[in-house]
Amino acid sequence: MRRRQRSAWIAGTLLAIGLACLPLLLQIGLGRSWVRIADLALLYTLLALGLNIVVGYAGLLDLGYIAFYAVGAYVYALLDSPQFGLHWPLWAVLPLGAASAALFGVLLGAPTLRLRGDYLAIVTLGFGEIIRIFLNNLNAPVNITNGPQGISLIDPLHFGTISLAAPHRLAGLTLSPPLQYYYLFLACVLVVVFIALRLQDSRIGRAWAAIREDELAAAASGIPVRNVKLLAFAMGATFGGLAGGLFAGFQGFISPESFNLMESVMVLCMIVLGGMGHVPGVILGAVLLTVLPEALRMLGDWQLNHLGRVVADPDDLRMLLFGLALIAMMLFRPAGMLPSPRHRREWRKDARP
């Protein structure tokens, strides 16, 4: 037992050192743009962890999850931009955005409690599109969201007078804005991972697992299915709203087109490919599906440098490889790249003749 604890402590220490040094190595070796890609990977990890509570833990197929991301982003943008002339502190805007997203999660969950599977997916898909269209048209008769033009000049993430959009020196090291955003996002991801792991092993997590496996049996066992489902929607939406607020402060500009259906599908693919219901697998799926598409964009430069022209469009090639990866995963690793031990045992048992 002591040896196992010592090994876990050493592994955790090495992982912490690696995560702390990763953006510095990326900036030195590949440039500052790859640090921004790492920032986006952490934001998508937050989104995937939130959706994993709804889909992976509770088994509720949600195709409109990006709506909560939009709610958190627009709350931040409206309260921290010249749109209304408000510039609220970060400690007030981020919790308010997360709470607003949680409220929308409850509003979505309340009328859909009796729906399951495909029917729930269709309803949540419609909810996500309604939110996007609503934001797109909320510029008349009173201009609130600035419609399809979006909201620009959003205040960057800041702590009092310290803005993360400006470089700062710490212990003789100059921290660029992407580096500062990276460490802030990493801290948020670690907090959310801790909460997700605690929820998974808690009584609420076991209730979600019971509902996922058999809702009727869970209700017959005395589990308050209605309240537990609403809690899953609210918790998942909270993390989505937090990620949305961070995205608005990081990007400085948002528009309804940033929150379309493909974003919801992409976050769902991160969970499925990584390992549904398994936090390490979800993180792996989020990182891979954020980094690999950006790496494939380099194929355009490679073709120009070596072939003199672009033979295969990088965007088309990226989607082709993405589709092939999905097919291969469903055929050979249906439980995901890094499934939970229980799912791995179940799939091995089902695969036996």
C-alpha cells in the first residue's frame, strides 16, 4: 500500500511539473500560437467535463450543451464590455455566468424529464438552436446582444488592476498573455476535475449511474429521479457557463456563430472518443480533438513548400481524417480510447463468443 501511494505521489508530482512546463516548452519550440491552442484545449476540457456529467454520469444525451457555453460567454460580455458600459470585476462576473447557465440547465431539464434517448437528443438540439437564434436576433427593438455582429472590445480576464492581456514579469521570467491564460485555465480545470471525481464516488454519482443503467429500477429503489436529473443538468451547465465566461474574456469577441450545433457535436465526440464517464478519458479526448485538427492545418504550408501548390485542402482533409477516426473508434474501441475499468470489463465480456 505504501509503495502504491509513493508511486501515485511521484506520478502526480511529475504530471504537475509537466503541466507547468508545457506552455514554456511550446512557446520556445513551436511558437506562441501553440500556447493559444493549449489554452483552447483547456477550455474544451472544461466543456467536456461538464457534458460528461450529463451524458457520461447520468446517461442523458444532450446535443444542445453549447447553449450553456453561450449563456456564460454572453453574461461575461454584457457585464464586461462597452456594450452597456459596465465593467464588473471578474469575481462577480464568472460566478454569475455559471449561475445563469445552471438556471438555464434547470429550465431545459424540467420539461424533458420524461424523455429519453433520441427524443431527449432532439429536444436539447432544438434548445441549443433556439438560444443561438435568440442571441442572433436580440438586437431589435432594443439592442442587447448586437445581433450577428457580436460583441467586441470585451474586457480581458483581470484581477483588479492586473490584466492577463498584458505581459508581466515573475521571478525574472516574462509571462506572455497566452501563458497567463494557460495557468488560469489549468487551475480551473484542476478544480473541475476534483469536483467531477468527488461527484462520481458520491451518493449523487451512484444515483446518476443507477439512472443511466435503468431509470425504472432506480425509481423503484427510492432514488428521486426528477431531482437527480435536474441536478445533473444544472451541474453540467454550471461548468459550461464557467467555460463560456473564460472564453469571452480570452477571445475578446463573441458572436452567435461561435456557438453552433457543430460545437455541441464536437464536445460530444470528445467524450465518446476519450471514454464516456471516465474523467482521464474525457480529458484525453478533449486534448486530442483540439490539438490534432490544428496540427493538420500545417499540411497546407507543407504542400506549398514542397509541392508548390495546395493539392488537398487542409480543412477537407481534416474532416476526412476526423470521420475515419470516428469510424475506426466505433469499430475497434467502442468504449473509447481510455474507458473506465468497468466499461472495459463490460465490453470484453460482450465481445466473447
